[in-house]
Amino acid sequence: MKTITLRNRIFLTFVFIFSLSVTFAQVGINTTDPKDGSLLDIDSNNKGVFIPRVNIANLNNIAPVTGIANNATARTAAEGLLVYNTNGSTGPGYFFWSGSEWLSVGDGDGEDDWKRIGNGGTAAGTDFLGTTDSQDLQIRTNNNERMRLLANGQVAVNGAPLFGVDRFTTIGSNNESVLNGYASGANGVGVYGENASTNGIGVLGNVAVGFGLYGLSAGGGISVYGENTASGLGVYGYSEGNNATGIRGDNNGSSDGVYGQNTGIGNGVFGISNNDSGFGMRAVNLGNAGTGLIAAGNNILPTVITSGTGIAASANNGAFAHGKTGTGTGLIGTGNNSNMIVTNLNGGGIAGSGTRNGVFGYAGNGNDVAANEGNAAGVFLLDTDNDITNGGANSIRASAVLAGYDNLNPGGTTPPTGSADHVYFGGYFSGGNEGIIATPTYAYVGLRYNPNGNGGSNGATIDYKIVGTGNVSTLVKDANNTPRVLFAPEAPEVVFQDYGVGQLQNGQAQIKLDPILQKAIFVDSQNPLKVFVTLEGDCNGVYVTNKSSEGFTVKELQGGTSSVPFSWQIVASRADTKDANGKIVSKHVGVRFPKGPSQLTPKAKQHLTQTKNATDSLKETAKNLNFTQQKKPAIRENNKSKSEITEKTE
């Protein structure tokens, strides 16, 4: 009789257990009824299954598992092999062999999985989406790379080649928008760029053809906004192409193409060019009645003319121009579509030229009250030095005032009340120091004195061709071609003179005055015709009778009958000037030593201190920016390979 050993008992037990389902190719452990569809069914309510525990040091190597040949066929054949990894560096947990590497099945509790429907209970700084090695991270759709996060922190979108050390790079094609920023809030910002460095750039736009940076505002907002709170640039536009533009602003509505604001002592918009053919700032309006550039100061709304201009300036002082060289001109203007620009060799404040009008001045009625010091279309002053002061004595040595009126009266008389227009004049000219204690010579040209006079208490209106303190004179040349002065006789009354010759016939001659002169003179008993006769032959003497505005009669004394020649001269009062209705517009008859206008006192206001400060500010701005040595923004080659930024220094 055979003895059944313990080993035989165990063997028979396994044979019995497995024989329960061998017929059906299923194995049940601790169960006699394996579940349908299962090859192995292990049943327990208090026990588990231990998968082989191995230490995987390299997820790309089949080791430490043995028995598999080190070739691709064998490794592929082992695909699906399941183990539990105990290595803390490569990650403990269940791993399966994919045929080329170990892949994690999970950590067992699923807490580190990022779910497609969102995650809760995360901790910033602890939980993250990414890698723990130095490999780049890709994000794909439809198996196409959409974003790559490089291990060095750079980000590339849509397969864009990285440029130098750029942190973010993307490229659009086929009219795509590379970056679109939109903000719907009242204080939102569509795209914001900031650089805290001295020479850095917050937002840089560079392009071969098209727009490097383009801003569009469809409402009342701002398409591109640049701000600087220190000494840098709010917006900087640079171009080195012959036909390129650093900054261009277009507006098809009623808002602004380019808008610059400064709330400190800097500049809202500052433009500078280092090229002789360049422009620091250029403004063009292609409209038939448009304005190229509008400038407003002193918190004053700008004013433009409906026909359009190149520049429209509005302020307490509309525009300021400063010629910086010894022979420079502050403002040069040419009109009448003339291509000829003319300036003075010694420079000047303003140089105007044209084929019809070089300079045009206009002044309105102004404040027509007695306290007004007058209006004029043009005022010119010559200083005694280079530092004119307000109202200072002897500060002006010559002046000219064109097309003006003023409230002037002789010393000791009272000007008309209610108006400032006591004199109208085409020109006023003075020479010699002017001031409180000075006595310059002055003259008015084309003067209407006391235009509102009616012959009563306000006096009469009198027109003057030229009136002034100097002598009426002319110049002739002597034998050495040196100019010599001839003086004209003057009279205390307004008179006309005429000259002529006559011939006594039987002791008598009738002289008829020129019809033009007859109309221009006035003769009556109070204003008789004055006749002076000079005989040019021997006779008894003559006398004058029958004097009138038409002429006079010359008779020989004692009834003589001589026939001798003579010359004559007459002096007659000038007739008053009247309008078409017979109203006197300029009184001449009976005027004798009338009171005349006193000198004008043109006043100047000094702005030199303010001008110097403004100039220094611009100099300091250019100095701080150091444009002559300023590094230009990097010029980038738009190619498919990575390229470093090239810096060019002008």
C-alpha cells in the first residue's frame, strides 16, 4: 500500500480545483463559478493579488525584468507586461511595458490625475500641469502642435520659429491676426506692454511689408496708447527704409489717428529725424479741405478753417518758431503755389514770399472803446538792445504800425468818449528812442484824423496824406553824386498852389485856372484867392481884380495900354472833401494850425524767459533720449529657423 505524502496531497488539491473549469478554458481561484468572459477569476472579500514588485531605474529599458531578449522583436512581444515599480525616482506604482518603454497605469488613488471635466482641491505651487524633467511640453489638436512650452521658459505658438531670446513667439499667415487684444470694460486694456529697463521696449512691431503694430478703434476708444511716467518714451516708432513709416495713424471718422498726451513737463508727441531729407514729424491730409496738423495749447480747443490748412495752431499764442542760428529765420512761408522761397541773408523772425502777396496781415475791429490802445494789422519794433522790457523808457528806437486805428489826441485834450478810433491810418513810422522821456520823430501815412468829427465839440475830420514831426523833403544828387536834401515849403492852412505866365494886351489880361484846379479849391470873401504877379517888361504897374475859383484879371495901372509879359502864382484854400451825398468827410476850408495826433506807443511783451525754458526742455529731452547713439529696435529676419536678434547702432 502506497503512502500519500503531503506533497502529493497539495498536488491533488490543485488538480481538483483547476479541474473544475478546465473543460471550459477558465480558471477560478477560491470560486467554482468563474465569471463569464474571464480567463482567470480570483474571488476573495479580504485578500488581494500581489503583482511582481520590481525596481525600474530607467523607464526606457525593460530591466530589471529578465528573460526577454534585448532586441526590438522580443521587446515588442513583451508588450502588456504588468509590474509594480518600487523606484521613487521614476515613480512608484503599476507600470506596463508598451513595447518600447514603461508606462504608468496610475498611482492607485487617482488623486494626481487631471480630469477632462475639471479638478478640485488643487493647491497652487503643489499641483501643476507640466513636466518635472528638462523636456519641452507640447499641446496638440488633431495631432498638430499648437503650442510648445520650452524647458527654458520660451513659448512658441502654432509651430512658430523662436526669435533669439523672445519669451513668446507666434506667426500668422493667410491674413490671420497674430495677436488680437480686446477689452470691453470702461478701463480695460486690449494689449498692454511694459518694460522697466532704461532702453527696453514694451511693445515692438516689426514687419517687412504692412503694419508692424496696428490699432483699430471702432468707437470712442483709443486704438494704440503709450504712456511714460519717467524719462523714456510712451510710443516710439522707428523706420530705416526709404519709403517706410515709423508711426502712422489713420482715422476715417471724427476721432484721432494718433493721440499723444503729457500731464507733466514732457511732450505728448515728440518726433526727431537724424537725416537731412527726413522729417521729425510729418502730417498730411489728403482731403480737399482738410488740415494736416492741429496744435492747441493753454487748454484751448483747437480752431480750424473750413478750407483746410497744413497747420492749425490755437493757443494764447497760436504758434511759436525759433531760428537757432545767427542768420536763421524763425518761420518761413511761401504762397501762391510758388516754388521760390526767399529769406533775408541776415535771417529774421518771419520770412514770407509769394508771387502775389508775400505777407498778409489782418485785424478786426477789436475792443472799440476809449480805453483801448488801438488795433493794427501789423506792428514792427526795433529794440535798443536784445532784452526788451514792458513799457520801459527809451526801449524802442524805431517802430512801424500798418493798417490801424488808435485813440490818440494832442496833449491836454480829451479824446472822444465811447470809442477808440480817433485816428485811422495806413502806416505809422517812428525813429529815435521811444518812451516816457524820449522824443522820437514820427509820421502817419494815409491818416484820417478824428473820423467821427462833425465840426462841433469833437472837432472836424481831416484827411492827411502824410503828417508827422519831421520835414517834408526830397533828395537830389550833386556834382559828386552825393545825395543832397531839398525841403518843401509848408503852410499853417490847407492850400493849393499853381503857377503860370500871361501877356498884357492893351493893358489887360484874363487868366483862366485849370478846370481841375477850379474844382479842387474854394474861394469866397473869407477865403479869397491869393494872386502874385511878376512883370517881365516896362509898364505902369498892374493890379489883380475879378478873383474867383475860375480865375482872375490883371490890369495895368493908370489905364495903361502896355503889352508886356508876366508870370503869376496863386494860393487858394483846398475845398472840403465830400461824399456822394454832399457830406463833408474831410474838412479843409478854414482849417488853420489844427491839433494833430500824438505819437503811438507800441508795446511789446517779453517772452524770452519762457522761450528759453521751452528750448532747454527740448534740448534736455533729446539729450536724455540720446537719439544720435540710441539703439534701434532689433531688425528680425522672418525665416523658418531660429535666429538671434541683430542690434544696429546708428
